[in-house]
Amino acid sequence: MKRSWQLMMLLSFAMAIAPAFAIGPVDGEVGAVWWANDTDAKNGASASDQGGAPGLRAELWLRERYGVRAGMYSSETETFDSTDYTTVDVMWRALNLAEQNFLGVGLGWHDMGLDSVGADGNTSGMRVSAEGRIGLAGMVSAYGQGAWLPSLSDTNAGPSTSGQFSDLAGFEYEMGVAWQPAPMVVVRAGWRANSVDFTHTPDPVAPSPGPGSSPGLTVQSGADGSILIPRFGPGRGSSFLPAATVVPGNTTPTSGSVDTGGFFVGVGMRF
């Protein structure tokens, strides 16, 4: 499902190129990267693993002033399920000295998975981004780009982890160099990282025999739908709880995070 959504997004980006040529001068880049990364997941306990996966990046600039940028990156490890990061930004060059010398700002959308900490599904939300480039010697340029994720959507926990993930926020950044050995070829290398913090609140647990219960006793349902909990020892006897009653378990919210970072290398086609 996630892959299908990402492919649809990339197709939409490609379709946007055609009308752009009719509007005016355009330039852009479409390429693939390999991102070797480390993932650190913290949710009560901590876990880390190394991974790597291919990714895609694309950008389109109109009149060297207005642009659209998209990226898809993954972290695939043996410990965690695949975590995907998908982004789209609409950019504006606030300071535009030349094609490879500018400072741009933008607004966009960020979508990512939290499988590594037991979430079921993706979280997404708006992002505020910035990018700067500066030309170096010859056909080499250095660049840096980053994004702030002020508020991502809540998401429920998966089968292995109860509760809900809320208060999600984070950031993303990338730094690297680009070399253009031929008019339509660009080679990129650098470092990129994603970080998201969250609050995990477990669900209450169903009623169970309390302290003093004999081993092996199970909760029984009364004729009226109430719940009978036999007790022995101190406070022995039986008590009835309404069928809808739940006994709070460990529902204390805890803070956690997912941090992924590593080196990447890629090749693209300029147009």
C-alpha cells in the first residue's frame, strides 16, 4: 500500500513536467540513490540496526525561481520492518544569484512509517523546508537542505504494541556535493538523516484476578453480563464488576524517538 502511494506521487510529479515546458524555461533532475543508514528506535527499550535501501529524488524548477521537489527513501534492516520516508515540497528561491547559487524556502508534506517502534500505519503532516546551494570549482557544487516537521498525525499501535502514538514532531536534513561530469549527468554523495519524537500511551488492560487470587483462576461472566473475580487470602470473597469495566494497567505515557541517518550516493539525469 505504501509503495503504491509513493509510485502514484512520483507519477504525478512526472506529469507536472509536461505543462511546465509550455509555460517557460525549466530545468530539473531525476535520479536514484543508495542510502546506507543506521536506525535507532526508542520506546521504553532501545534498539539499533544497520540497513540500506535504494531511494528516488526529483526536482523541477521554472524560470530558476519556482520549484517542486520530491523524495522517497527507505531504511530496511533485519531487526525492523522497512521504514519509508516520502516528501513533496513546493519551493521558492528567496535569494537567486545563479542556477547553482541560491537560497530557497518551501512548504510541503511528509509521510513516514513508525514500524520500528510498533506503530500500525504511517504518520504524516506539513513540513517547512529550506535549501541552499553554492557552486565550487568547475562543475562541482555543495548543497544543504532541511525540513522541520512541527506536527505529524497521531497513529495507533500495531498488534505487538498497544495504545497510541501522539505528539509527533521532528526534522530532516541532507548535506552533500554534486558533480556534473557530463551535460546531462549528475553524481551526488553526502549524508542525510531523519528524526521523529513521539509520546506513546498504552491502552488500559482488561479485568483480571487481583492480588490474592489462586493460581489458574479465570475471570467469569455473570448472567447479567457482569464480571465475577474470585479472591482468596486477604479480602477473600467474590466481587462483581460491570461488563464494561476495565482495570487500568500501565497507561503512563512515555517519550520515544526514531532516528535514522547515514551516507548516500546517487546518480541522476539533468534536463
